[in-house]
Amino acid sequence: MVTKRSPKAWIAVAVALSLAILGVGLGVWQLGRADDKRSMVNARSERQLALALGLDQPWKPGLSAQSLDQQVVTLTGQWRHDKSIVLDNRAWEGRAGVHVLTPLQLPDKSLVWVNRGWAPKAPGAVAPGEFKTPPLAKDPNAMTGVALASVMRRIELSDDPQQLRQGLVWQNFDWTLAQQWVSGNVWPVIVWQTSDNADGLLRRVPEVASDVPKHLGYALQWFLMSAVALFFAWRLKPRL
């Protein structure tokens, strides 16, 4: 005799299977995060020998940002301070401010964007358009920094270009717009300056968190949740 199949039972099975699929997907995502963190940590440890961009490493088409990510570099060139921009809403230990980015023209005539550091918002500034970039003390002969592929995007609360970019003040760095802002061969990374040139800016390269075990632990939790969901799906399945 065939027993009547309960629609509610099948709904419960479907929910359990959905949770199992979700758990597997999130577990795989956490494994990917662990691999990304491991790659970043390894890259920073392996790329401590300074590379001179535009000299022993000339610009060439098709350069990969990942091939230079976390690379310690030395730069020699001329600031294009007429093309400086500032990234708004960048906090430093609880204080509101901006990051100042200026392209540097290297010996091979290529350009690299340099995050020169952090500056507080100007006193009394109420609109992004009122912020000004701090003056450059002088063109340095050389500087050091760390090349990063990430542009450290912040959440954008508007899709209006006039709100996101007001003159030299941008909410986020955009490679397409940056290429239009400056012409020429541009390196696909942003160099975070670490050397001091007495311009009054505060500098700190973002740390790479070596929290690979944390992501592996999260992945294990999601896989266990998926296994439990599969068990309940099996138990709840209507029997003939």
C-alpha cells in the first residue's frame, strides 16, 4: 500500500536541501577567502626586495596588478601634482579625513598612482569640493612604498557621478576614470608611500591579516551545517 505523501513534508525536505546547498556554497566561499589571504601573506613575504618601477622593471602592456601586489618598490620621478585627487571619507583613528593620491612620472615616462598619505578634513569644510590637497614640499629624488592591487573601495550611497566625484574629490578610486584623468602608460597598482618627504601627511600601509585558520574554521562550520541539513532532509523525506 502506498502512503499519502504530505506536502508539508516535501516542503521541509526542500528547505533542508536548500540549507545544505547554501552551506556548501558558503563553505567553498570561505575556502576561497582562505586561499586569497594565504596568497596575500605569501606575496608580501616574498616581495620584500625593492623593485625600481620604470627602471629595472619598465612598464609594458598587459601588466597584471596581481603580479605586483604587495611588492615593495622604489620610485624616482616627477610629481604630477596638477592631477592629484583626494579620496573622501577615509578615517584615521576615528578622525575624518581624506587620502591624497598623486601620479608620479617615472624615468620611462610611465605614470604610477601614489597614495601619499592621509590628511584631516580642512577646518570648517562642509562640502567635499572645499577640500584642498596639502602642498608638496618638493619633488623627491626617490621614494619607497608598497604596491597594492586593491583600491580599498568604500560603500557608495549614490550612483550619481556628480555626487561621487566633485572635481578632485572622489568617493572611490576608479581605474577607468583615472585613465581619462591622466594620459599615458599607467601602472595597474597604487603605491602606498612609506618614506617621509615632510609634506605633513600621515602614512600607514594596510596590514594583511594572517587569519587563514579563521576562514578554514568558518568553512568547516558551514560544511557541518550542510551535513546536518542533509541528514534532516533524509529523515523528513516521506516514505512509501
